[in-house]
Amino acid sequence: MIKLASIFIALSIVGGVLAQAPWPQERQDRWGSGRAVIDPGPLSSPWISNVLDVAWTVSGNPSLGENNIGFYADWNPFNVYKFDYTTGTTLGTFNALGFVLSTPTIGNNGLIYAATDNGGSDTFGIDSSIMDYVWFHQTGTMSRSDEEHPSPTVGPEGDVVFGVANGNAYRWNGATGLQMWDTNGLGRIARTIVFSRDDTKVFVANGNNLTALRYSDGQVVWTKSLGSFCGAPAVADDGTVICGSDSGTIYAFEPDQGGLKWTFNTLASVYAPPAYSQDGSTAYVVGLDHRLYSFDVSTGVRNWSFTAGAPIYEAASVGYDGSIYFMDNSGELYRITPAGTQVWMFNAGAQPRGGISVGPDGTLYCTGHGMFMVRQQPTTYPITSYAIDRGSIVSGNLQSLQQIDQQYMDAVNGTTLIASEYPIRIELTATASYQTPTSFSVRLVAGVNRPHLTQFIELYNYSTNIWDLVDSRDATLADSMTQVNITTNASAYENAGNHTMQLRLGWRQNAPLPTASFHARIDYAAFVNVVPKFN
């Protein structure tokens, strides 16, 4: 029995409810599903927007909570970090005085949980508001290798289960750290414990065994020997428990009595847990034989396998659209379709030391020598249609707006009734490729044929249903570039229904003209530097 080192009264709730967080623990939920609960869609052009803690090794993917707050940890200087996962800004640190190898797990009581792995290894309950410990237990060594180490798992009522290398599995009260049970005599535990779908049991990979413990009291329900070191388990939607093994065999068990449902022999060890498709019918398993496998959960039939360029130690993750993301041991990050086709491969520059967390905006959080925030490359939305509101087009067409090439759309002024109206006014529409921009710019290259004219740029605000004036300046005789950067409330300018964005260009005189006629010529117009939903 491990002695409780200190107990403090639980604080009031300051964090979000666990189930509402986008990725609150190592494999997203307590069953280890490894799939996103929401995101705007797949990345088509990935790029690294931020690298955090680059000087040290980050082990374990970050946890992502509510209000853009997440947590990750490093080996040295032994810190658990609180950060804004939209910007990468550090918001606080907790020094654990030891190598933190686990994913910090977000509780539903304002606490987070993390474990160290060196001489006096500890498991902590940390107040996320002040980033200091509320309780801790000395628990002993937990890792088997750089790629193999467990993280705390939070149960349905907020209690924490965790296991360590000496064969002890624990359940603690999440708020106070009070020990609820300690099951000892198991084999080495180097994997994260997961729950049965009915939450009556927890499944523990220990030594060569997969063991089911009763969650209420920690008593052994069943144990199955795999004949070699047991890989990390995860539980499918129908309750099937799937894990790999050091021998390369993948096993599927029924949850109540541990009956064997099916096996599959791969070409090398399988350490990582499976990830599951959004409908729960498919398991995605990675292995040291360089392969990502797709299996039918109920029958074990292999749907397909995809071969990467290096062994795969860390688990795959599934996006909300069904895309499968994983990193091989050379640092290559892959996106694979549910049919097994590679969409892209992207070098993240470091050997992974944890799985992949998927943010609510589709950002992928990958770890190695630092943590990489992989996002959609800022993109351009070209103009797809136009309408002349005042004046008339005398030459040029939609194609004239697509490039800066002195191929112009030329407009001449029309008649106005009052001086404040625009004698030339043109509405331009683009179709967005992604939901909800966080920021974007409007870029215009244009000129006029007479002095004393003012150029206006407006954007249609779908929240208020009015045109917002975003730029006004003297028009130039020579072509000049205008760029307006929209960094706040950008989402208001995209139609949530059909994903269109509209801008309106206008020109009018600001002094008497020698003649009433004037021209405005547009060489280029587009929405550029569009950053999809990162908020």
C-alpha cells in the first residue's frame, strides 16, 4: 500500500467538464478511442505554425481542455506547462522535480494529473488555476522505454486510475487524492489503463498479461496471458478490447469474461493502442513493421494495410472527418483516408514521443524534441463571381482578377443622385474551402485614370447583415496594392450556410472633376492569408 504523502481539500470547479473538452486525456477519452469529437475538416496543406519547448524532449501528447487551455510536459526542466493551444503562449508551469513522461490528464474538478519517472517518482493532482500540487503519491517507476509510458486516466465520476512498473494499479479520489484501492502483484504496467464501455471494469496491460479489474474495488475479474509483453489496450464502441503484443500478434477480447474474439499476426511488435473510426466499426492499429492496419472490429478481417517508411511506435489518431493521422519513427507525419490512401506525408522533423492530439480547429499536436502545432497552411480564396452594382464594366472579366498581370477589369462610373454614393461599385464573391476563418486579408491591386478619387473596400458582415467599411484611401493613378488585414471577428465575414465571403469595391470623386467620367481598373482581388478556424 502506497502512503498518501499529502491530502488537501478539493478546490471548487474552475475547469470544464471532462466530456466537453476536445482532447482531455492521452487517447481523448477513458476508453482510449483516439478520435476527435469535433474539428472543421482535414488538413490539405499542413505546416508547423508553432514549436513549443524546442530545447527539450516532450513525452506524451498534450491534453486540450475548454477555453483554449491545454497542458503538456517535458523531461527537463521537469515542468508541466499550461498553455493557450491556439497561440502556443505559456500561461503557467508546475515543476515536478522529475522527468514528466505522461500526458497531463484534465479532471472535471479543476485539477490535472501527471506523473514523473525518476528516483522518487510521483503522481500529482495539480490545481490548474495556480499550477501547484494539491496532492501527490510516491508511486515508483512507470516507463518501459522512451516510447512506452502510462498516463493517468479519469473515470466517469472524476476518480483517477494509474499503474506503475512494480505491478501496482491504483484508484484515487480525483479531488483529494484519497486512495480508493491498490491492486498489487500484477506484471509491469507501462501502458495507460482504459475503461470498459459500461465503466464497471478497467483493463490493464501488465507484463505479458491483459487483466480486467473491477472498477469499484480493484479486484481481478479475468486475466489473459499473451505469451509476450502486452501492448496498450483500447476499447471499441461495442465493448471489444483490442491490444497488440511484443510478438506482433494483435488480440481482440470480449469485455465481460475475456473471451478471445480474434487474432491477427503482424510482422513485428505492436505496442501502441488502436484508434477507432467515428462509427466505431473499424480499428486502426500501427506496428513496428512500418504498417498501419485497418480491421473490422467485430470479425478481425483486415480491410487494408498501409506501409510507412519507418517503424511506428506511437498510436494513430482519427480526425472528425475520418482521416487517420500518425507519425513514424523517422518523424514523417501521414494523413491517410479511411480507404487506406495516402493524402500527404509531412516531415515534422523529430522522432515522436507520444501520440497525436487533435484540436477543435483541426490542429494536430505532435511531440518529440518539442511540441509541434501542425495546422492548415494559410490559403487564398480567389474571386468566383462578381456583380456590378453601380457603373458598368467596359472590358475584362472574372479571369482578369485572378493574377497580377495587367489584364484588367475596367469599370466606368454611372449616375448617382447624391454625392455620398459610389458612381462605381462592384460586389465580388469568393467561396471558402474551410469553415470559419480566424484571420484573413483582402488584397486589391487597382488604379484609376483621374486624380481626386477615393477608393473604398467593404466586407459583408453575416452577423449584422450590413456592409462594414474596412478601408478608405486616395485612389492612385498608377496601379497600387492595398491589403486589409482582418484579425478580429473574422468568422463574421463567412456565410455559415454556403461558405461564401463577399467584398465590395467603390470609387467616387472627392473634388470636382474636369469631366464627369472616370474609370477604375482592377488587376487583382482576392481573400489571401486565410487561416482556418484556430479559435
